Amino acid sequence: MNDQPRSRPQNNGKGGGKPYRRPKKDPVRILAFEALRAVDERDAYANLVLPPLLRKAREGGNFDGRDAALATELVYGTLRRQGTYDAIIAECIDRPLREVDPPVLDVLALGAHQLLGTRIPSHAAVSASVELARVVLGDGRARFVNAVLRKIAANDLDAWLEKVAPPYDEDAEDHLAIVHSHPRWVVSALWDALGGGRAGIEDLLEADNERPEVTLVARPGRSTTDELMDALGEGGGLPGRWSPYAVRMAEGGEPGALDAVKDGRAGVQDEGSQLVAVALANAPIEGRDERWLDGCAGPGGKAALLGALAAERGAALLASEKQPHRARLVERALAGNPGPYQVIAADGTRPPWLPGSFDRVLMDVPCSGLGALRRRPEARWRRRPEDLDGFAPLQRGLLREALSAVRVGGVVGYATCSPHLAETRIVVEDVLKGRGGAPVEAEWIDVRPLMPGVAGLGDGPDVQLWPHMHGTDAMYLALLRRTA
């Protein structure tokens, strides 16, 4: 099939063919397509690309809240289910998927999501997608899109999954990968970390494909959960599940419209991240408790909460971030903190501070981000197993330096937004046992009592949070006390 744009047929008013009809420009679907192209072409993240596109569309005057909600659903829904839709599209074309131009695939995936993942009527989903193709691809490729989407429309999602996914009993990981739209290696890694049987891993994969709640943090001494609840009004928010500083916003709420968020007295922060900061702050410690360090502070959410907690105790926070532009984000997050703090741009593996300088240290290390796939669905398609080999030396180096930076009797928190065993407990065990370096004299602290009321925290002493069990990102936390 020739899916290149063809010249437009002419109509001279004397018959001889259909008159040319200009395609209808649908601002919602054009915006969704532009966002997907940015994600693909520039390795951008949808949560960074979409807000300015929506803001610009609203300023244009023809874009309301319902339009914004639909555009958001189309972008995130398409990205989350990309693996499933790719398998279905591949079944409907006569060439390898890799030979289809990426912009065409984006239009097809948007159409597939409307057909299989929303309540948009089939005829409307096909028609709108073909019109989008005419606008952004041309008439020739629009005919290709039309043919493929009509094939997809012949079955619902369950029927397609029966066709394209192998039976669970024949290949469990491949079945789960296609049905729940995760790369096979990610399914395997998550299953290893979670343990257990089919029900647990399916619940986790399903949770990864759900839209996460927007959670606010009331920074202690600067705002309260009562203030946030009052500002949100009746039905606008709910108390957090676990963190004493959390408020969950109702769907469709605008956190940036709240005065406390505008002023930096509150922020948007996943409840799992809040729990990590609070647990480190509340870990038992003897003697001096005056100097705290956030050694990987960007973009500043945990630093802002730690700074507020430190201020309540008269302690000072040093927030260090290697990348200068991220250090500026930390500065912005900490602006107005009631207690003493300092923000520096420094490499935590070659720190400017002296050993034993701090009483509490947090190292929330760079990682694969597999714990935040609800928020960054495109990350699952970008990451490769070999990426973990690149993170490994950095994670171990940062933890070693954190244990050097803390005084004897002080506490280090090793945190990561990944449940992958190679980024969590294995890192801690390797550092403590001296694999790849000198052994470190430190003991585990049981994190579980420091997260009161949180169920399903396992056998300890470290803690892994889960989206399907706790409603949080899959944050990991190990607490260590330096003993010599």
C-alpha cells in the first residue's frame, strides 16, 4: 500500500469526482498527537510536555476543562497501554511494526486507545482519528489509518487480548507483558521484587496503569493539613492514608491554584516520598542532632519537607544536588523555610564536606524510576536491563559517601524510587559487606515502626512500598546507623 500523501483531487464544478473536503482540525487530538511526538522525538516526559501545551491551548480561548481532561486521558492512556496497542496494531498490518513511521504509529495508537480504552463510540473514534491523520499525515496515510482502525474496531479489548497474548500457562511473563502493557523484563523484575503468585503481580501491573492521585504535603511549621482541606472545600480533598502531612486531592483539582502551594508552604508530593523523609527524621538517635544532609536533593520535594522538620528541632539542613539547574529547583522549594539551610551544587560521590559532619543523611539516589510508572508511563519503554549496570556504581558510591558523611551513631537513609532488587537491598548489602570497596561499620534500623499504621511492610528491617498495596509510588527505604 502506498501510504504517502497524494495530490489533492481537483473539482472544477463539472463533475469528475468528489469535491475536496478540508480535514476538520480537532484541537484536543492535535494536542495529544503533539505531546506524543515530543515524548518520542525528544525523549521528553509527558508530565513535563503536557502542562505547557494545555496552558497554551486554554489561552487560545477554545479549550475548556473537558477538553483538557480528554487530551490528558488520550496522552497518558496511550502511553500506558502502548505495548498492548502495538501488539494489536501489528496484528492488523502486513508489515513489521518497525517499518511503520512513528507519527503514523502515534495516530494509530491514539485511535486504538479511543476504541479499546475509552467510552468513545467506535464510529466517532475512527472518524476523529482519520481526520487527525488527514491533518497531520496527509490523505494517503489517512486511508491507511482508516483501514487499520476499522480492523481494530471489529473486536473489543478482551477479544484482542485473546488473539495477541499467549496463554498464561504457556508463557506467564509474556502474557502479563502484553495484557498489562509492560516490557517483559520489567514484569520479571517486578515479580522478583514482589514475590508471590499471579494475583499480586497482576494487581501491581494494573496499578501501574491507573491514574495516580495528586497528593499534597503541608510543610510543618508553614502550613497544616486543615488549611489545605479548608482551601480545597467540601469534596475537594481527603486526608492522606499514611503521612500526617498529606492531603489527597479530588480528581480534576488544580494544586497550583492553592495559596499555600503558590507560596511554597505546601507542595505536590507523593505520600511514599513523604514517608521516606518522615521516617529518616524520626529514626532514634543519641546525642547531637543539629546537622542534616540531603545528598541528592533535586528537584527538592524531600528537601523541603526535611528542612521543615529540621527547623522544628533547631537543626540545619544542607541540600546538595550535582546538577546546577536542579539545585536551583531545590532553592525554590526551600525558599521561605523557617530554619537555617543551605543549597549547594556538588557531586555526592566527591563531596566537599568533611567525614562525620552530619547527624542525619538522606541519599535518594538516581535510579531506573520503575517505582513511578504511574506518573511516567513512557519510562517503561525507554529503560533497558543494561541501564541498571550504569546506575549500580553510582548508587553504591553515593551510599558509601553517605555513611562516611554521618557521624558515629548518626543515621543514613538510602532511598530509591525503584523496587528492582538490584537497586535496593542488594546495593545496601554490597556496601555493608565491602563488595567493591572497604566494609562499612553500620547496622540496620527497622523502618517499620517509623511508618506507624502502614500495613504490608514485610519482614523488615528495610521497607518497600507498592502502588497496589499502599497507593504510593514504589519507594524503597533502608535506614542504617553508623557504628564505627
